Amino acid sequence: MTVSMARDEVAGNFANFDPFRVPSPCYVIDIAKLEDNLRILSDVSAKADARVLLALKAFSCFALAEMIGGFLHGTAASGLWEARLGRTRFQGAVHTFAPGLKQDHLAELQTLSDHLIFNTIGQWKRFKPSLRMNDDCAFGLRINPRHSEAENPLYDPCAAWSRLGSPIPQLEGEDLEGLTGFHIHALCDQGFEPFDRLLGATEEKASGLLERINWLNLGGGQMITAQGFDRAALIGRLRDLRRRTELDLYLEPGTAVALNAGALVTEVLDTFWNDGHVAVMDCSATCHMPDVIEAPYTPALLGTETLDRAEDMDPRDEHVVRVGGPTCLAGDVIGTYRFDKAPKTGDRRLFLDQAYYTMVKTTTFNGTPLPSIALWDPRTDDVRVIKQFGYEDFEGRLS
């Protein structure tokens, strides 16, 4: 993550959670922390006169839809199925964008969506004759400002050869009739300053184009709910943009909605020595938190210190343990940690900040069971398991 967080901020209320109260593995959502995040986003929305959407690609726990709907304007979907989820399970508007669209999905997407955003000007031209132009659905275009702020090229929509959005120079002289807004997104879990630079670059490069639209979706990637994020500056920047352009503004954060609001409970299945101490857990990086491998990053593990430097990994120290999952994939390694107490079989532990880009990305590779899902309210200490998965969920994906 590119916005640093203190250990206490990441641990939050989970320092007081008993992991034996739920099955293992299990995602646990701290609904008090989630509500705190939603209140912050709602406050920013009101003060900035901008609408905030939940990015379903990051967090789509519809058991909490009523709570979320009380604070946010709606949802941002990444295709037909997420649009259905947003319309049927959540409240508010549905804004849909996907880099690739199928002709036979268009009619339903238009019915489900309040905004339907096309990836390129060529895509818009190809599908425009099939669209109902006098409907409640507004059409937009994703533009690529060619301004990189994401620190990891894997998550940089403005990198060279990107498949995301039409480069702004390609729109010069194009007929944009029927398009009422633009969408940009070029951040990945960052603070206000990168957002400010991105918006400045977009305004400069697309100054003539912005006069031809009614709304601007500024995407996500802003860590608005993190401690240290300059929310006052964000509010001021958005208010100024609204004043100068009179555009309706949208934000669609994913991480910020569920930041530090989830943990993944896991159990130690085995410990042994192999040139160093090893612990095998019943949760998996590749199956249950794939960003650990894809980003990559090492998730915080409650009661441990994360070790990132080889010189800190003394294999003779029984408290220094390499932790991995139960699959046969050699790379199913979560991280190396210094434990407060050497782990043993049957211990339960909590990986922290595992609400977003986790539940939405799980797989049953190797026949690995999916984690259960539970809601926890630390204000009352009430725990409720809302979803458990079985063999049929694995078999049902095969034929």
C-alpha cells in the first residue's frame, strides 16, 4: 500500500477479537470501523458537493448494503454481473464501466445502469447505434490523461500500451454527441497530492473537452479514510473544480470504504523446520488474498512483526517464522514474521486489513475451502456468521 499506516491503526478493534468465536478460515468485518469509514466519506461528499460510490470490484458484501446505502450515493460496477448486484442488492445509483463490452450485454447494462461508461471512442462509435438514446441511462467515456501516479506499473492505468481509456489527444475533432461525461482513474491507494497532480494534468490536457460534458467521474484510489490523508485539501480542490466547471463530480473509492475494517482468521495446521521455521495455515495467499502475490505486499499479522529485510530473518530464532498456505503451489507464501510467541498447531491468528480485494477475489484452487464470512460489532461484541461455504461451491464451478 502506498499510504503508510501505523500498526495500531491497522489492528484497530481486532486486538480485542477472539478468533475462536468463528470458523477458520473466516473473514470478519468490523462493522463499527466500516461505519466510521462511511461517515468520513459521507462528510467529504457533503462538504465537497461530490457523490461517492462504492466500487464493487473491491468490496461487495451485500449483507451490509443497507448500512452502506445510508452513507453513499450508489455503486460502481465493472461489468454486467456487478451491475446486477448493484441494482438488486444495493441502494442508489449504478455506474458501470468495463474495458470490454459484449453486444448482447448492452440492453441489460443500459437498463441496470444510471451511467454506462465506454472505454474508447471506437467502442462508443461501434455500440452507439444499438443504444436507446432517450433513456434514463447517461453515457460516458473513459479518458486516459497519460499521467502516471501509481507506484506499481501493474496498477498504473496510464502506463504505456495501457488498455484503459482513450488518450486525450485521440479525441480532438471527434464527434462526442450523446456522451455527457468522462471517467478517469489513475491512482492506487494514494494520498491527496497524487490526486491533485492527476486532476491538474487532466484539466490542462482536456480543458476544451471538459466544456462539452456535464459530469466527471474521478475514479478511486484515494485513501480518503486513512489517518493522515488531507481531507480538507481534497474537499477544497473538489469544491473549486465544481465552482469553475459546474460539473457533477463522482468518486468511487474501493479500499477507502473498507480500510482496516476486516480481518482474516486463520489456524495453524503445522509447524516444522526446513532451513528455518515454517508454519502452514488454513488460509492461502493464492486463494484468499491474491494481492499478497500480485501486488506484492506482506499483510500485517496480529501479534507479530512483519520482516521484509533478509538480514532480519534469523532462521535460528524460533520466533522468526515463514508463513504460507495449504496449497501445493510453492509460491503460496504469505510472509515472514517475528511472532510474540512461537506458533504451534491449533493456534488461531488474524491477518489484518483483509476486507477489500479479498472476498471478491477468492478461488478454490487445489480444492481449498473458501473462508466463511462473519460480521462483528465491537460496540456490543456481537458476532454473526453470515456465510459458510461447502464442497458444492467448489464442485459447482467445474463440470
